Amino acid sequence: MIAAARKLAFEVLRLVEGGGYAADLLHHRGAALESRDAGLAAEIVLGVLRRQNQLDFLIEHYLGRPATRLDPEVRILLRMGLYQLRHLDRVPAHAVVHDSVEQVKHAGKRSAAGLVNAVLRKVDRAPVAFPDRAIELAIPGWLLERWERHYGRETAEGMAQAALTTPETYVRVPAGKEPAQVRLAPTEVPGCFRLLEGNAAGLRIQDISSQAVVPLLDLRRGQTLLDVCAAPGNKTAQALEAGVRAVACDLRWRRLAAMKSLGCPLVAADGALGLPFSARFDRILVDAPCSGTGTLARNPEIKWRLEASDLVDLHARQVRLLRNALQRLAPGGRLVYSTCSLEPEENESVVVEVLGGTGIPACTMEKYWRRLPGREPGDGFFGAVLHSAGFCERRDDSLASELLARMESAFGLSVDPKAWSAHGRRRSPAATASGGPLGTPSPCARRPRDAAGSAAGDPRRLASPLPAEAFVARLTA
Ligand SMILES: C[S@@+](CC[C@H](N)C(=O)[O-])C[C@H]1O[C@@H](n2cnc3c(N)ncnc32)[C@H](O)[C@@H]1O
């Protein structure tokens, strides 16, 4: 008989190969199993996905030929067997080999039973010399390379290693609602607790970094809040604790419908096309759809699916979402743009592109905020806090220059300001008259800098190219 946990793990890994999401599949299909079996299935599935390229290297190491030449069922069962034998302590080796051989037969690959048996019997825990850092850290080479360029070798290694660990569980506990059935440890984020022991059923499970976003909004009782990408509602629920009047918006009605118990208005809308509100809001949260590279420990399949070119589409959608959201920000209001991505194209460059564009209300960048896996507890997250003053005191060219310098060193990219204006940006008469390369200056740039002078007299106004499009140009090249 094959253990229920291994049966489920194989089923889920097959579905993930077909495009499914491991966490969702384990949640739904694991509900029918005893919690111990469901736990082991999750450990196998997530462990295999976290170390996929490393396990494929080990298959080749023990088998003598590449894993890619094997049937998918055989490859998955070898990955599962190898992972259990090398990384799990509480599973007997003979049970792993027995079940793997039986599973390959059940999968209709009887002819591979001997091969699976022979490979798994060779597996031990002796250290193996991996051929490169990407396989040693179980991450695609291109992703490691870009993290190293952006964050440095040591930090990138910490981020990759964090993606190989089982994440801690954090729960949201609003003041005065302390649950009795669990043992919790407080964290630096108010209302966020680390689960030490007990069953979290009935509690809102939400990563600590996700819980750290809402405080950036600096919410006050009675303020209006528009949550543009709200579902499944973790941050809306957290914001409601502050006594705000929230409107929750999302592209997907079914995901929104699950938020009915929060008791706030729910609006299905494509925020990238426009937002169906005439009102302006005191606070806006754009928790944008993103690649999720900050959540690889939780969603390890992302790292094998994502391609650099995906960041171009994501960037374009994020720019539209942020631009449309800013239209609805009240003067004096605050907007937080956040993602659980570690990629600058989805973070700083979205903000820089939107703030440098035309037709948005004047606003300033108050700060960037970031949590990196391995450096701070929890997932990786990015946040930008934007402030609408009704007018913009200063366009933050130092920010643009800093980002440009980082991109230049990361990509070996050099941006020619002349090429910039040829990159599809409209030239306004004002910009042309000033001889500037950037095209239409943003409303921010048109505002006087101080009572004595005007932005028109400031050479920095048009002199520094906006780096966001340079990223995109580079990625589409
Ligand atoms: C990162 S999730 C939001 C998580 C949520 N803020 C929370 O804390 O529970 C991104 C959400 O954006 C939604 N979304 C994607 N594209 C959108 C669009 N064009 N307009 C509005 N929402 C969109 C997705 O359906 C998804 O629910």
C-alpha cells in the first residue's frame, strides 16, 4: 500500500507541472487527509519544488543521464524519492523506495520501476559538489544573477537560501481578540503574531511582511480608503481595524465575493482600465498583482515558471493601476503602492515612470520601504508611499538619478538622453522650447520649487532621463 501523503504529493506535483499552484492544491486536496498526512504531503511537494533544479542534477548524478530525458511521471517520482531520502528525517528509507517503485507502476510506467529502484538505492546524504551556485542554491541562474546585481552577492544568497526554508506562520490578531487555542509570540508589527503552537483554524493567517504594509498608510478613524487590488482581503480587513471607511475593489468578482463578511462595499473593476469612482479618497492602497518573487518559500513553483520577459507585462499593468489610482487620491492624501516582488521593474521603476508621466495629480514620493527574505522575517515586500499635496514641491530627480545609476551598474546599461526622447515619449512645446530631452514634463515638474524661483529655471528638471522605460527597453531588446 502506498502512503496517502505520497499519493497526494505525486498528484499535486503532476498538477503543478500542468500549471496549478501548489499551495492552493495542497489546501483543497489535503483537507480530506489526516493532518499528519497532509503535513507530510506538503513537506514533500514544497521541498521538491524548492529544490527542483538541484534534485534534477542529483538524478543525473546518480543515474548518469539527464533528468529531462525521463518521462514526467518518472522524473517527479525520482525527485520526490531523492528529496525524502536526503532531506527528511522521519521517513524510513525502505518505505520511500518501496512507495516510489509502486507509484511508478501505478502511473503506468512499469518499465521504469527497475530504474527508480536502482537510483533510489544509491542515494545517500554525502555532500555532492554542485556544478554552480544556481544549483547549489536551487534557483534559476538568471534570477540569482539579477538579485546579485541588485542586492549584492551576500544578500542575494541569503534571499535564495530563505526561499529553501519552511516559512514561519504569522496570524493577525486585532486588539482585544486574543485567541485561547494557540500559543503566540508578538512581533514588531502591531497585531501580528508568530504562531508557536496550536491550530490556527479560524484565525487570519497573513505573513508578517504583508501585515507591515497597512501601517504605511497611516490610517485615521473616519478616513476613506480605496483598496484597489483588495482580494482576498487581508489588508482590507487589517485597515478596517483602524475604523476607516473602506471600499474594496478587485478585478475578480469571485475573489471579492469571499470578502462579504468584512461588511465594506465591494466593487469589481479592472483598475488597469480605470476606476469607476468620482470621489477622491484620503488613502489608497494599490497592492498590485506581481511576479511574487518575494514569496518563493511559500510559492516555489514561481521561480521555475517566471521569465524575465514576464516582468515587462507586469510592469505595464502596474503602471496603469498606479496611474489610475493616483487620479482618485484626494489633495493631502496618501497612497501606498506595494508588491511582494523583489524585482525593480515592478517596484521603483513603476513609481518613477508614473511620477514622471503626464496627466497625474501632483504628488511627491515620501519613501521607499522594503523587506528582503533572509534579512527581515517573512516574505519579501516593497512599498512606496506617495503623498498628494495638490501641488508638487519638487520632482525627485535625485531618485531618478539614483535608480538610473543602479540600473546602469546592474545591466551594463547606458541611457542616452537623446535616444530617450525617441523612445515614444511626446515632446511638448514647453519641453522643446527648453531644449530638454524628456518630452512633456510632469505636472510636478511644472510647479514652482519655491517662492523665489520656478521649476522652469532649474536645469535638473529636464536633464535627467526617467529610468523606468530604460528597464523596459532593455528587457524587450
Ligand atoms: C497581491 S493580490 C492582493 C492581495 C490583497 N491586497 C490582500 O492583502 O489580501 C493582487 C490582487 O489584484 C487583483 N488584480 C489583478 N489585476 C487587477 C486589475 N487590473 N484591477 C484590479 N485588481 C486586479 C487580483 O485579482 C488579486 O486579487
